Amino acid sequence: MFGTPAQMTRASGCRVWDPDGREYVDYVMALGAVALGYGHPHVNRAAAAALDAGVVGPLPPVSEEALAETLAERIPWLERLRFLKTGAEAVAAAVRLARVATGRDEVLGCGYHGWLDWCQGAAEGVPAGVRALFAELPFNDVAAGRELIRGRGSRLAAVVVEPVIVAEPTREWLQMLRAETERAGAVLIFDEIKTAFRLAVGGAVERYQVRPGPDLVVLGKALANGFPLAVVGGRADLMAGANRTWISSTLATEGVSLAAARATLEVFEREDVCGHLHQVGTRLLHGLHEIQRRHPAVVSGVAGIAEMCFLHYATDELSHRTALAAAKRGLLFKRTAYNFVSLAHDTATVDRTLEILEDALREI
């Protein structure tokens, strides 16, 4: 029986191919790590040149400083920054810097910040003492957030939040986070792994004009359009704490990802990528709402924002059947958060996507 593909042989634009040669329009987009489309030619050319230059060496590459300067110019709240390889280690580095600055241990988190021990309060294999230092802060709940922050007071090192979780943040919630972390003497960290280079180059801080902004910010995923690179950055005094602790990664400054990130940023500035993502994403989001109205027995709701959205289903079985029916028709569409549009998705592709979903739901 035909199912969703388990492997792929190649990817290009917004399409992937499985080992049997079947072609699929894709909205997984490497879990949001690709915003320009797979194998973007400008990024590939930059990466190839860096590959020819040797990839790594015994000294920092000049491209590291060049990219850091470009990012700081475009995202001015990155007064100082450091490159790492994954979002998980970059958020962990931000928390480490907050603990260095405050001399405190406890952390409140909102959203998904990776698999490392410090934020996995319920995961098997995490020591009880580590679990006790972390607690969840609810998204967009001003009263509960204020109570949690004030309850930890002088024990709180940092509050780490994803600024978008299924819905947009309220201004009141963002203002509460800033005011209460300042009151507690804690560090406010925005985990912009998904939102930077998607909602805007500068992520949610730029989109929602968060002023004053967070103390530290973490970037990743679409930063290098699929090449492994992440950034922790922010206030210069907090980043200086890196000299008092140990934050290191052997391959943090390999040249290929640095070159890919710089080329990615060039495309974003030249082609208004974020404007395109919002335009085609809005078309997709509106179409999903129409589908939900026509199939309320299967689709119970629509969630997310234009740039990253998904459907809620009445049951898990129905969501699984929908995914299978869509894949049979050449569409990879996630059942949960999130589906991501890219520069390679155009209006015709979105319209065809909505037709496929409609056909799949009619079959069910």
C-alpha cells in the first residue's frame, strides 16, 4: 500500500523525490530550516566556493568576522555574537551566559528549545537535580507568567521564550516578560530559531517591534538555508561572559555554512523573501480555513500564522489518513506544527496544494 515516503534521493526548490522516483511538493522544508528552497543556486555557489577553499583550518576564517559584521548591521540588537552549529546548543549557550551573569540557576522556558538536559524536565535520563531547575511558562498568559517569574525572584537566571507558538504573541505578554525579568534581575532570551529569517530577517523582535528587546537572541534553521549554523548574540556585557565560562564547538566556524549564511542573507535583502513568505503563506492559510469550513467533521481547526501553519484534525486517525491520501497525490503536508512556505512556493503551487488537500479530504 502506498504511504508517506520514508526516504528521499534529492530535493530542489519546494520538491523532493523518493527512491522510486516519485515527486512531492513539500511543506516540511527540513523542519523550517530552508526558506529559499532546497538547493538555492546562489547559496550553492557560495558553499561550493567555500568547499574549494578547504572548509576548515587551524585559524578562524575571515568569513566568520564578515558574517558577524553583516548580521550585527542588519540585526542591531546583536551587539556581540558567537556561532555554533545547532539551535539546541545555541540556546543552551544563552542559558549558560545568563547563569554566568546572574549567578543563579533556575530557568523558565516557553516552547521547544532542543533536546538537551537543561530544558527537558520530563525526559527519561535527565537527572532529577537538573529537572528541578527548569519549569514551563505558559504562552500568552500574562497573569500566570507574572506569577511564575515573581515566585522565583532572586533564584531566576533566565526566561527563555519562543515568541510565536501556534499563534502570535500579545503585546501585553511581551511587555510583561520584559518588565518582570528586569524586576527580577533575570535575563530575557528570545529563541528565534524558527522565526528569524521567516517572519522577518530579525525575527519576531523585528516583526512585532519589541522595544526594549530581549537581552539575548538565538538564531538558527533558515539562517543558512539548510546548512548547519546557529547564533547566540545580544548585549555585549552578557556576551562577554563567554570569556568566564566554556562555550565551544570544533566545527562552529567551518567555512561552508558561513558562506551559505552570507549568501542567504544577500538573497533575503535582494528579493524581499519575507514579503514573499507572508504573501504565499497568507494564501495558503486562507485556503486552509476554507477547507476547514467545508470539512468540519475531519478538520477541527487551523493553527499557526501565514509563514508557518497547520491543520487540527478531529482524531489522530483522520490526520494520518489525510497525510497518506495527500502523499498519494504528491504532497508532503505535516499533520502538526508546522508547515513552512519558502521562496520556491508560488501561488500556483499553493493553489494546487489546496486542491490536493481538498481531494484527499473528499476521499476520506
